[in-house]
Amino acid sequence: MVRVEWPLHVVRRVALATAAAVVLAAAAWLGVGWIQERQSRCADGVVEQGASDECVGVTDGSYSFAPHLDAVVKKIQEENKRVLDNADKEPYVSVAYLTSFTLTAEDSNSAEGIRHELQGAYLAQYRHNRGDLAATPKIRLLIANAGSRSAHWRHTVDELIARKDSPDRLVAVAGLGPSTDENLAAIQRLSENGIAMVGATMTATNIQGINGFVRVAPTNVDEAYAAAGYLKRRGVGTAVVIQDVAKGNLYASTLGTAFTEAFQEGEKHRLVAERMTYDSSVSSAWQNELRYMPGQLCLQRPQIVYFAGRGRHLTHFLDALSNRSCPEQKFTVFAGDDTTNLTAEQLAHAAETGVEVLYTGLSHPDMYRASPQAVSAPSARNFQQGGLLEQWFPHDPRDDGGALMGHDAVLTAAHGIQMAARWQGQVVGDAVARMFHQMDGSQQVAGASGFISFQNNGNPRNKAVPILRLNVKGMAEFVEVSAAEGKPPEAQ
């Protein structure tokens, strides 16, 4: 082997160059890391995630996830500050409202719907802290964003789990978004960590029996029996079911099956064709699948078409049905509660198709006027003309029921907190969750969407369900209050 001797000045030059390169590389790495850290932080507890740099995480109201939320977020921040300022006099715990606050076209929720949910959540916080239901410990309301379609649920849920200890003292999470695989996974992780949960708008029947979880929304089975009962009283004898079969859409899969079981009754009430299906997860195909269905419906001529799919898919189906080859044949479409997630523009467009549209909602302000025995008057009055919500957030119609459901979810958590403080002597997640199953009789929740008590599996017991009609102006028109058995609740 030949040994090469380098001159000393060359060795020094190479060494200096190498050292400089190492220093520059390290500086560049540190600089990039510093820049990324700066860019990834949106606010305390809120960071950028994903390819679209969504700001997700948990805030006390010092950060707003979207401009249209600013007014309600400011009120939550002010109330949270008031609670902290009085912490030496009155103890407090935290409740988080978790859902997708940064939305895209792929979300089933609408911006209006989640804004209304948060408005209702704030109303419940206000009533518990210093309103007509004032009690202790007081509640700080945290706002938790899991991102569009809850894609970043794990990050946000881990942030919530970390807030179980001081100074936040998180004991419960409300809201929890629509019925999807991602939100089910979030519920399971929160359950494993001993946090009480109250679903606001989640209806899929197979999300049940989870430790610490209850919901204030009627299940899809409840909605299906309410719809079937109304249709049978109306004399409808034949139906066809259209269902989204996209994997992970727990809402659609359980709704279609539930209606099929609730409606069929011998030859008197029957399905006149096999279930028609489309797959919304196949973006290149689902619109075409819906477009071809009216041709089959013209041959089958059902008295009702039951649509078990998301609201945004319903509008495409109505467009197709309005262009049917049998214009002389009149059709009525009945859908589930996701119809309430359509925007005012989408609802108006749906009304223009000329097809009669009925649907089961989760709640509606007119339930109180039509069936005062089915809801709590003190709670319901806040949602009427001149009520607190109109005073705080004027010119913001809340016919979608989101505000009532957000309110009742947080009110349920607050009721559990109050009961745990009184009977358990400690307010932690597990203790609050145990109280949910004691909410019966005189301890039921006096909700604006109906009186609320829970079965052992966490579902509400005999929850009132409103039947709504889409009128020619694209507005939700109240029809009647039905219930899980398919008949209106009796006067009490």
C-alpha cells in the first residue's frame, strides 16, 4: 500500500473547511428547526398539523379557529377569565367542547352548525356559572379542534388528556362531532383515560356501551322509528331506501338498517325494491350513482324515498330526481338529521327542485311551542325570540338545532359535575361519568331539546324527535314532535 503524505498547509485548509461545513450544517438544521417550531405554533395549546397546516388543539378562548366564531369565542374567553379571577373564592373544573372547527368541503358539518353548537355550549356554561342554574364548582369551557374530518383527533385528544391535572382540571368533554370512525377512536381513547363524555350530535346506533360516554342526541334507531311512525300515521305504505355504503360512515349504515326494520310491517308497509346504494368514498363515481337512481324510482313508484346519507349528498340526489324521466310522478324524500347541516344556500337550492323533503332533526326551537310537555320551558325560552342567544348573537337563525344540542351536551356535563361535587365529594372524570346514570326522575337533565335521562348503554331514554319539512323558501318548517316509539310523547 502506498502511503500519501499531505502538506501541512493543505491539511489545515481541509480541516478548517470541514469544520466550517459542520458548523454551517448544524446552524442550518437549528435554524430550520427554529423556523418550523415558530411556524407550527398557532397559539398556546394550538399547533399547525397536516399538509394544509390546520391549527388544531385546545384553547381557552384566547385563540379563534375561524373568523365566524370570533363573537362566541370572545364571550367564552371572558367567562373563563372571570372564573380564574375568582378561583380563590369558588373552585372550578374544565369542560372541553371537541369537534371539527376548521372545515372543508369534505366535512358533513356546516360552519353555521358548529358555530351554533358553540353558542349553545357557552349558554350552558353561563347558566351554570352565574345564570338561573348557578352552582359550584364553576366551569371553564375549553375549545378543542380535531381538524377537518377529525383527521388530527389523536393530537387534540392527547392535549385534552394532559389537561386533567392543574391548572385546567379537565373532567369532561362534550360535542365529539359526527358519527365517524375517527370520532369513535377519539371517544375510546378519552374513555381509557377516565374522562367523562357527552355527545351532542352523534347518532350512530353502534356507538354505545362505552365507559364514560353518553349522548343527548336521539340515536338513528330513535330517528328511524320516529320517521316510520309519522309516515304510517300519514298512510304511507311503500318505500325505497337509498344508502351510502362508504366505509367509516357509521351514520348512514345504521340509519338505513334502522329505517328498514322500523317501517316494514307485512304487506301494509313494505319496501318495493332492494336497497339502492352509493359509495361517497369513491369521489369519481358517487354522483353518477345517484344520477341513475331516478330512472329506477320511476319504475317502482314508491310513496316515500328514504335517504340514508349525508346532507351534502342529498342535494345531488334531489337535483337528479328533479330531472327524472317521469315528471308526472310526485316523490317525497325523507332524510335523517344530517340534513340540518346544509347551509341556507344548499337548502334553498334543494327547495328549488320541487321535491317534497321531510327529515328528522335532532331538535328545533318550535318544539317548545308545539309540545311544551316534551322540553324544559326555562331552557327552551333562551332559544326563543328575545331569549339570551338572540340578545348575544342577533341575526343568526338557529333552526338547525345545533345550539340546542351543544347547550344540552354541556348542561349534562355541568349537571354531572354538580352531582359529583354533592354526592361523591370529588369532581374527577370517573365520578362525573358515574353520575350520568343517576340522572333520572327528579335528577333528569332539563334540556332545551327534551328531558334527558340515560339507558345503561349511554343512549338517551325515549328522546323527543322533531319531524321537519323543507318549505319552498328553503327553511326548516316544524311538523310535529315524535319519539323513539314512533309516536308523539304524551302530555305529562
